[in-house]
Amino acid sequence: MTAQDRPTLDPRTAYDVISAEKYADWDPLLDTFDRLREETPLVWVEDPEHRHPPFWLVSRYEDAMRISKDNATFLNNPQTVVFSLTEGIEFAKSVTGGSPHLVASLVTFDAPIHMKYRKLTQEWFMPKNLRTLEHDIRELADKTVDRLIKAGPQADFCKLVSQPYPLHVVMQILGVPEEDEPRMLLLTQQMFGGQDEELNQSGMKDLPPEAITQLVAGAVKDFEAYFAKLTAEKRANPTDDVASTIANARIDGEPLNDRDMMGYYIIVAAAGHDTTSASTAGAMLALAQDPEQWARVREDRSLLPGIVEEAIRWTSPVQHFMRTAAEDTEIAGQKIAKGDWVMINYVAANHDPAQFDEPRKFDAGRSPNRHLAFGAGAHQCLGLHLARLEMKILFEVLLDRIETVELAGEPKRAKSTFVGGLKTLPLRVGVA
Ligand code: HEM
């Protein structure tokens, strides 16, 4: 395809849709997506500074859904699954011997191997099995809310509740002892909070991109070392957690190789907490801004599932994933060439007015609410039932124990194009 055939984004708007800092303030970003959906729902994005490979940005819900479900035409594996610097991709290839992915995991596999890996833990993440965890999760929620109440009437909800709680849950299901959790938190923040200097806690602010990539690779190595030890333990003494399932799994009669096994632990550990944190904090922000709604749901808990679902749409914590066209194809009348890189932008899709009335409004009664925040198709979030359950239980405890909640300062979003959400949410709470 020639360059003339491609509707291409002007350099200023290209900068707006690929810069981490622009994802720290959604309103102008959503204005841009609204315009793109109207004018060029599929648009070619070239980084004005040539630091990233070019790609198609998809901003309509309908197109994002179609691409997500067509796993034969739109592959995960060939280029990185998240939007990356060219240097980062080259660095990953040099470390892995050719793969653009530092970590091999469910999100980087395609058929037929993807389903074989996914099946290993799919049952484990189903509601029937998760019910057996409810008691333990409720205990964690109780302890977390204890800490919030103890901190006094004013506290940062992110630091005390929405960040640590999903991390505890995910570490518990992986069988990681509590004393190792701070290390896991730091490692996942280095891997996924890399674009926000306050979140990665490693002074990355002034580092050049290559150095950041190397730091991320270092975090992956540390993770691998940690989980190698855990695997040995889970093989010697299997328990009923996810880590035991992975450590003792077999595919076509063979145990998983080290890289794939580590990738499995890492995807569960990493995918499971920042995402749920962001939706939890978003739900709390929406409720703090609407005290009457807090009072209403305290009285009528049947409203809670709607609040949880709307929070997940409204926050869309996974802001994008990438796909690569396996063959020449067409979406929304636009030709896409074999090998082209495509961004499914969940923020844009979940704010498409053709699918959601008043998409920027938090509407707990939204029905239907067929959002794309968990993706769709073969890669749809493996942990979606767990995420919903965790949030539901935490809010049950919060609603039982907190009578009033209001904002006590300016909430702040993380600077990140991938997993993003609130990193600070100052609240004043009144205990019931
Ligand atoms: C995949 C979102 C929580 C584990 C995904 C995808 C999205 C997503 C958008 C990719 C879907 C696609 O490509 O079509 C979210 C959101 C969450 C959340 C918004 C919370 C609100 C969790 C939790 C876990 C988890 C709690 C597990 C502990 C995974 C895994 C995958 C995945 C393993 C890869 C699945 C595959 O490629 O087959 N998630 N997630 N996620 N998520 Fe989640």
C-alpha cells in the first residue's frame, strides 16, 4: 500500500495519542478520540520523532470488537503486544534471541499454542473455583479497610486500599508469602509503571529510553529468579494455588519450559493487580463525587454489580493492546496490509457514543454495558471473574464500614499508555 492510500495523523495529534503524559489527563484525549472516530476511525500513526514503529489506531467500538474477535487475522505474537519504542523491541530481540517479547506469555501466543496454555489455568479462574476463595479475599478486604480507618479521616485511597489489596489477592492465589509482596510490587511497577516516574520508584525520570528498557529487563530477571525458587517448592509440595498448577502443568505430555513457565507467573502476577487497582480507585472516585449514590448503594446492595461493571468500563485500565495483520484485510473500508501493526485502543472504544450513551458519565445503571475493558475473543481477560469478585467484596466491606466519603484533594492519574489509572486519590471518610 502506498503512503497516499493511508489516512495519516498529523504530527501534533500523533504525539497526543502516543505520549504517556497525555494519558494522565483523559478529557483532551477523549476529545481527540471523538474527532478521530468521526473523521478517520482507522488512522495511520507515525511518531514525529520516529521512536516507535508506525501503526493503525482503531478508535471505534465496533472495529475494536471485530479485530479482538478475529484472532486468525489479527495476531498477538509477531510484533510486541504493547506499544513499544523501536529500541525496546530491538533490545528484547537481542536478549531473547529474536523474539520482540521480553516475556513469553499468554498475551504473546497465538493459536494453536495459546489455547493449550490458557486451558492450564482456565478452570481455576472460573467463578465455581473462585467461590472457594471468597472467605480469604473477604479477610484481606477487612484488613485493608482496617488500615484505611486507622489512618484517620483523611487518607490516600490508592496507597492504603486500591494498590495493596489486589496485590495481596494475586499474591495469595500465586502462593507468594506476604513478606515477599513489597518486592513483587516494586518489580511489577518497574515492568509496567515504567512511563511514570512516581510509580516505578526507581528514579527513571531522567534516564534515556534504552536505560529504562534495561531496567525493565532487570526486573524481569529478578522475577524469574524469584519464581524459579517458587517452582521448585511447588513441585516438591504442590498446593491448590495457581503457582502449583503452573509448576506441575504438562503440555503434550511435557512440563513447561522455563521461559514459558516464568511468563505464566509474570502475566498472572502483573496483569492481576494494577488493573484491578485502577478500576477500584475509579469506582471510589465516582462514588466520592456523588455522596447520594454512596448512601443509596449502602441501602441497596443490588446496585453494586452495576457500579463495579461501570467502573471497569469508565476506567478502562488496560488502555491498549496491539495486533499484527496476518494477511491483507480491510476494516471500516480501510485496507490494512499484511504485517501492519494495529492498536486496539480500549479507552477510545469504551467511550464510543455509538455504543454508550453519554460515555464520559459514570452511570451505575448502564444497561446493557457490553464494554471492551476486558477485551474480547481468544485473549479476553482470564482474570475477569476474579477482578469483579475482588471489587465486589471490597466494596461490600467498605459500604458496611464507611458511612460517608468525600474527596479531600486532587486525584492524579498515572502517566502511562498501557495500564493506567489513578495513582493518588485523597479521601475523607466517615466511619459507620
Ligand atoms: C488479558 C483487562 C484483571 C489476568 C487481559 C486483556 C485485557 C485485560 C484488556 C487483553 C484482552 C484481549 O487481548 O482481548 C483487565 C482488566 C482487569 C483485569 C480491565 C481489572 C479490572 C485481571 C486479573 C487477572 C488478569 C485480576 C488475573 C489474576 C489476565 C491474563 C490475560 C489478561 C492472564 C491474558 C489472557 C490471554 O491472552 O489469553 N486483561 N484485566 N487480569 N488478563 Fe486481565
